[in-house]
Amino acid sequence: MSLQQLADLIFQDIDKTPEYYIQKYPKRSLKEGAKVTRYAPSPTGFQHIGGVFAALVSERIATQSGGIFFLRIEDTDQKREVEGAIEDTIRTMNDFGMTFNEGMTGQNASIGEYGPYRQSEREMIYKTFAKDLILKGLAYPCFCTPEELEEMREKQTAEKLTPGCYGEYAIYRNISPEEALAKIQKGESYIIRLKSPGNPETRVQFNDLIKGETSFPENNQDIVLIKGDGLPTYHFAHAIDDALMGTTHVIRGEEWLSSLPIHVQLFDILGFERPEYAHIPTVMKLEGASKRKLSKRKDPESAVSYYKEEGYPKASVVEYLLNIINSTYEEWRTENPSADYHDFPVALDKMSKSGALFDIIKLNDVSKHVISKMKAEEVYDLYTAWAKEYDKEMYALVTENEEMAKQIFNIDKDGPKPRKDYGKWSEVREKICYFFAPLFKVETKEQAELPKNMSLEDAKSIIEAYAKVYRYDTDQETWFEELKALAIELGYAADRKAFKKTPEAFKGMVSDVAGAVRAALTYRANTPDLFTIMHIIGEEEVRARFAAFVE
């Protein structure tokens, strides 16, 4: 009877039992094999790439199985909540192609039958289960003062013992209900602790879906369940929420692996079926010869905003993340060059057991491939959307010359090996600026990249001669034959073998003449097909550039 009195005194406003909530949130009706996963951030900051990585794994595992992917906000630490963090989470995941089937849809809005999806709004649920544990003698009020806890820590440290509240150090574990009632009635502060039945000599076997078979000692710590403010700890809330929300697979960072003994024990004590656990590797970065964790403080690429500012298409980032989620992605993409990345089957058991290495160079390679597969219209739309915010001069030039811009973005798009000129929108200006007269005129011919061993005066002589024979309205084959004829007339070799045999007999090769033309029109040595460039900028601009180069 005294346990009942104690539970009623602590939880005076609780009149329901755990069975009420178990019936309120029945087992989900899903097809066989469907998985229920969640992304459950705390709203203490804005999203970073590690969060997108974790969410993508959970979203793919749920979606490809025909299951449910939901958003739960773990906001029990309300002092650290950052305004706008929930909206940022939702917007970020949507931007990267992930949508939640259930959960929060805004700061104070949600969809789904298993809510509330904010832990701060589920206080009565947690208290109901805590009250039940007190009634069963599996939890108790702990009256330790900060001074007592500090003294305990110092003693354990001095004796080289595991710090925490357990065994002889759990000084309020075995006080009688009457003693506890008296202390509460006197107004003493307390928290609710688990009365752990664990024995550290006993090992628990567990199969992590990424790490594989593992074992660990049972938890014997009397962990905190309900804090002094009446809100639960992460450990207690997560077990109740995942059970009632029907989470089948808890996919989270490997930093939580050490908490697994506590969580497994809580599921057992609460009488819930354990979910499957998968602890994903930490996103790492190479620094010299060693790896370290990607840092929000030191590494700009850890921030989601970095990818927007640099101009990486969202699809590129997702494809790259899939590449580090499963190493088989690259082979799959080679075999399925035109497939949607959603068709790739993510497998937890094929994830790296150690750190997932994040490599910007590899991201650029993946992104070049992604952009090369886009239609010119899509490149135009995505680029102008980026430039409108980050390069207003290019935005004005490209939108004022929309048809020309689409022609530029369409160069060599239709062949079996499309050009891979840029991996992010911030690289576009440098690659295409010479097409636009206002930007080209800013540069000078002294900057022109001429063919090897060719002087500026030689290049001018070639352009002066070529301008007289150049015809705009012709096909590519005829254009090249006319260029070659002029080159031979000027003393350049059309036959590579002849040139190699007696190089002193020639000024150079036909390719050098083409290089001079390229330099005059673009000031660059490496560009797309020269004939195509000349047709995009138009005859008038071609002749104007020839004249300016010669002058």
C-alpha cells in the first residue's frame, strides 16, 4: 500500500495506466517486411551534413521496404532549444529529397496517429510509465544533493571505479516508501531513478545490423528516468516513444553504441519488444595521413548551407552520400547510368563498420557526372536559381541571353559521353564567361593561352589570314577542311607523321592554327568544340573578336 501512496504522491496528476497508451497506439498495420524508422533530432541547432547522412539511411530503409519514416523532435532539454531549428530540419530534409510520412510538419504542426511527435508534449505518457515502475518497485525517488553527487564522483574516481549511481553508491535505492514519503512531504528535491536489476558480470548478446554480433555487460546503473523539471531523460523517453510509435529499426550514430545496454534493459523492464538497432559510422575527414571526425567548428563542408552556397545540386550530394553509405553504389551507378538513385537498394549490412570518409574531391566527381546527365533546360533552371542569389551579374547575363545560355549548357550533351565541365554552380562563370561579350572584353589578349611555342605575333598573323577566308554559314566538316587548307598554306603540317619526321620543315601542326583561333575567341586553351562556340556567339561577335585580337 505504501508504494501506491508513494506513486500517487509523486504523480498526483496521473490517472492512466501504461495499458491505456498501449491500446491508444496499437501495432501498425503494415505489409510484411515493412520497416518503421525515424529521424529524431534535438532542436538545439541547425542541420549539418552528418544529420542528412543519418536521415538518408533511415529514409531509404523505410521507403524501399514500403514502411514509414517519421520525424520526432527530442526537445526535453528545452533550455538549449534554438528558434527555427524544427523548420530548418524539415526544410533541409525536403531539399535533399526526403519527405516524412508522419511527424512534425512545422513548429507546432504534425501529421500522423502516433503523436504528439514532440517529446515535450508527451510528458504525461512518460510519467504514466514512471509511476507504474514505482508501483512495481523498479524505480524510486532519489534525493541526492549536488554535493552528495560530487562527493560520490570524487570517491569513485579516487578508487578508480566506474562513476555513477549503483550498488553502495545508490544511497537512496533501498529507503522504505515511508521514508521517501516523509522526505517528499518535507519538500526535499528529488528525481526518479531506475532500480536497475542488472548484473555487470552477466553479458548480453546483441546483433547490431551494421556492426554485427556484439556483447556487453548488463547495465547496473540506476539511471535517471525523470528529471527535477518533470521531463524525462533521453534514455527513458526514447524507449517509450519508439515502442509506442512502432519503430522497428533504430538507426543512429555509433556514438550511441555505449548506451545500448541501458536501452535494451529499458525495453525489457517496460515489457516492450526490442527494436532492431543499427549504429551508423561517424562521418570522417582525412587530415594528413589520419582520419578525424568532421567538425561543425572547423570544417565548412559540415554545414548544409555550404552546399547551397557552393552550388552543388541536391541530387549530387544525395548520390555522393549514397556512395559512402554503401560502397556498391558506384558499381550500381556504372551499370545503371540513367536510373533514378531511389532505385538503388541501400543495405545496412554493407555499410562501413568504421568511419564513413567524406571526400570533397569525390563529391565533385560525382556531381560532374550528375550535372552531365541533366538536360540543358534543367541546368539552366538550377543554375539561374543559384546565380540569382550568389552571382547576380551572371544571373542577369544568362537570363537576358536565355536561348544562348541553353545552347551553351547543351554542348556535347547528346553523345554517349557527355561533357563534365562543372561539378557545382560556382564553377560555371569561369567555364562559360567568354561566351558573353561584356565579360570577355574585361580580359586582354595578353592573357590568352596560346599553343606551345607560339608567340602572340604569330597568333595575330594566323587570325589576320583566317579572318579573310572564314565562312560562318557552313557545316562542321567543311569548316575544318577550310581551316586545314589555310594552315597548310601558312606552313603548318596536316600529317602528324610528316611533322614528326621533319619538324623543322613546318611551323607546327594544323591543331596549332586551331589553337590560335581558339585563343583569339576565348583566350583559353581548353574549351568545348570550337566550331560549336563560333556558332553560339554568332558571326558578328566572331569577326569582332578576330579584329580586336589582331589590333
